[in-house]
Amino acid sequence: MMNLQSLTTPHVQCGSCPIRHRAVCARCDSDELEVLDSIKYYRKFEAGQTVVWAGDQVDFVGSVVSGVASLTQTMEDGRRQMVGLLLPSDFVGRPGRSTAAYDVTATTDLMMCCFRKGQFEKMMQETPHVSQRLLEMTLDELDAAREWMVILGRKTAREKISSLLAIFARRNTLLTGGEASGRIVIDLPLTREAMADYLGLTLETVSRQISALRKAGVIELQGKRHVIIPDFDRLLDETGDDSDGGFYD
Amino acid sequence: MMNLQSLTTPHVQCGSCPIRHRAVCARCDSDELEVLDSIKYYRKFEAGQTVVWAGDQVDFVGSVVSGVASLTQTMEDGRRQMVGLLLPSDFVGRPGRSTAAYDVTATTDLMMCCFRKGQFEKMMQETPHVSQRLLEMTLDELDAAREWMVILGRKTAREKISSLLAIFARRNTLLTGGEASGRIVIDLPLTREAMADYLGLTLETVSRQISALRKAGVIELQGKRHVIIPDFDRLLDETGDDSDGGFYD
DNA sequence: CGTCCTCTTGATCCTCGTCAAATAGGGTGG
DNA sequence: CCACCCTATTTGACGAGGATCAAGAGGACG
């Protein structure tokens, strides 16, 4: 199977971009945005498509505009671990590095806003707002990676699944503005296998634990991917995390 | 038990600092270094001492000058996962955040080079060299966190131990200049329990796997902490990683 | 209506966690 | 210098949680 050519798409003004205020461009003023606008280009990927293969030369960096992508590491014997889950506004690529360290895959239909790497690096030199924001985002990602390490290293299968569902639930309500609580409905952007790769489990265990949570009334399913969480706090109880959230800033 | 007051120590010139070329100050020129020199202060901690408790107010950031520190997350029922291992030149603290997200503990005697947070943040605004370097270091740390996720999520106990030993071995030879290969001798900077917290195992399993590697001739022990690796490649075979390293830049 | 995928469920195995006890140093006070 | 104690570590026995292997079930699509 070949990596299908991604589609470039009509130009969208940065000003009306849905991730304008969260992505790497968040701090840019209108002048800076104009520069970005002139050098950016969109690329569209279908669910399941590979954006970049580990080890490939990569000449662009970019932001997820819509959809979900994953970073995955594969061991030589085929064991796979997801090491990044990229949601809208998340940044893809590492300035200063020419080859990809991980496979990047679109787990849903995906729209990306891309820059040629050289141009972006030049931007970073000249535009502190960009590199400041990138530092901020990288620190946030490091925090997320650390929470994830706790999940991988210390949580039970059931807690892992609950934690992942809570992450999706939080993200959904974040987009629509509020705090996560009460009844929440989500569409899983990952297959069972991808969830397993995220959580360091097998897909069978993922399936079993989802069934167990369903039987316990923590979640309801409509089809395979559509999940109803009748009571978000009840779900949180299953994650093994502190009840008081444990947030800092 | 109270957190013993750490000791402040005599002033050392940045120019003769052992981490001068790897820490957050690496890119600074001599003028910038002079400013850093005037606002920095050293703090010394003994092995086992806690540097910062999760949730505490923290008014400083800093670099590990010598020794090893760990970041640890504790779940409410006591399960613990190490989420950061800080070696000389690594940066501690997050600019823009006022409370610690994790426990920071000295796992060996530790010397830190500290800055008041406010002053450091001002530095970052005025000195691109500092924030550029911090971005670079944070990206490296994120990469390390991702390798770590593979270890936590997909490796067997034996592979985990081998991987950790390989990490220490690489670090040792890095300091003395070369590539890791052949016969290597290391002193473990972590207790069995801390190794378990790093790897998402119990200390019993850590102990058993170390014994197993010893019986298999992969390592030799002199005392509890002193490890001899007769053949580094033989150890690498036990890590489950690609034989060809898999490095990128 | 059959085929391909994804997902679910069952049966069994095995790695690693848990509980318990023994051992080894290392440091301290006599 | 030696006995004792405290902690870190090792080792053993056993059980449980997930992995593995195997078979079906539910949908989407041609």
C-alpha cells in the first residue's frame, strides 16, 4: 500500500482559523500573522493515512487544524507504543531536526496547516512570539507526557481506559467552552487497537475493559465509537486520580 | 520529619562551571554569563532529601550541577511513578508556573545552580539565547519522555532493567567523552525502589531481574550499586531496542 | 448477500505483583 | 574492635491481572 498523496486545499485566512488562539501562532500580532499567512499551506489526510514515516526526511512542520493524529514508535519485533496524541492546535515536527523520529498517522480525517521547515525556522529567529509560544506548548506537552507515564507505569487496565475516556471527555468540553461534568457524549477518535497502543495494552484487554465499564454503568455505548458518559465524576472515580483534579499553574 | 534547610555554598564562576556548555546557559556569551553569574546561587542537597514537594510554592528554577534528582508523581493510594530523571545540566522548574507539579528529590548528593524565578523570567525576555536553549532542552526532554513511554508501555521487566542500565552506561561514557561500547563500569545513582518507580515495576521484580542478568553474565555486581558491564552490546541485545541505535538528528 | 474489518468474548498461560522471610552491609554505641 | 540495629536488598511461594490464542459477532460496503 502506498502513502496516498495528500491534498492541498484552498487558502483560509489565519484570522478566521479555528486554532488561531491556541496554536503556535497564538501570540502573533496581525503583522506577523500576515507573514505566516503568506507562507503556510494546508494539507488534508484521510483517516488511517500515514503523514510521515519514522526515519523519513521531513521538510515541513505544522499544526493540526482539525482531526486527530498520533505519533507511534514501533519496536523491531512489532510491538507498538503511541508516544503522542495530536489534537487540534498541537504542533507537529521538530525545528532543527531533519528526519522524523516517529511515525505520524492520521487517526481520523485530518487537516494540517504546514510551513516549510526552513521558512519556519527563519520565522522563529525573527519572531520571538513564535518561539515563545512553541516553548510554552512544548512544556505543556512534556507535562502531558508525564501524566501519561503515570498511566503507563502504574495504572490498571480499567484505570487506563477510564483515564483515556476522561481525556477525550475533557477535550470535547474544552472545545465547547466549559468544565467537564455531568453527562458527556464523545466519539472515540481511535480504534481499539490505537487505544491499546496508547495505553500499553492489547486490543482484547481494551475491549474487555470497555465492556466492563459498560456493564458497571460507567459508560453507555451506541455502536463501537459513540460513548455516553452519564456521570463524569463517576468516570473520574475509576481513573485512580486524585478526586481534586490536582491542577497547578 | 522536616525538610532540612539546604546549604548555600561559596560562589563559583560560571566560566569554570562543569555544565557551562550543556545547561540552559550554554549559548550565552560572556556578557550574558556575567549577568547570570551575579544572580545565581548554589544549593546543596544530601541524598534522599526532598528539594521541592508537589503543590508547594516554588520561587526558583535551576540546573543540576552535579548529582542526580528525580521528579516523582504519587497517586492518592501511594503508587508512585518517576516522571523525570535529572542529570547534570538538566533544568528544574517551569517558568510561568508558581507551584511544583511533582516531588523533586535528590537521589544522590546534589548540587544545584539556582535563580529566583522572577529574575530568570526577566532574563528569558531579554536574552533570546536563554529561551532558545531552554526550548532546545525541553524538546530533548520530550524525546526522552517518549522513549521512556515505550519502555513503560511495551517492554518486559528484563528489557526495562537492561534499558535503564544502558541509559546510565551511555551517560557515564558521555561524560568521559566517547561512545558506549565494550566494558563499562557504573555506579547506580538509584535505589532498587527508585529504579522500580522509574520503570513501573516493584522493587522485588527489579531485584530479581538484576539477579537474572547477573546469572546470565550480562552484568557483574560488586556490592549493591557498583555494576560492571563486560560487553555493552550484549546488554543492548537485552533492551529490545533496534540494534542500530535508531538515532536521528 | 457475501466479504472485509473491527470489535467482542472465551479459555488458558505466564509474567509480574503481593506477602513473607532471610541476608547483607553500614553505621553506631559500648 | 565487636555486638547490635537499621535499612536496602535478595529470595521464595503464591496468586492475579493481562497477554495470547482462538472463535464469533456486528457493520459497512461492494
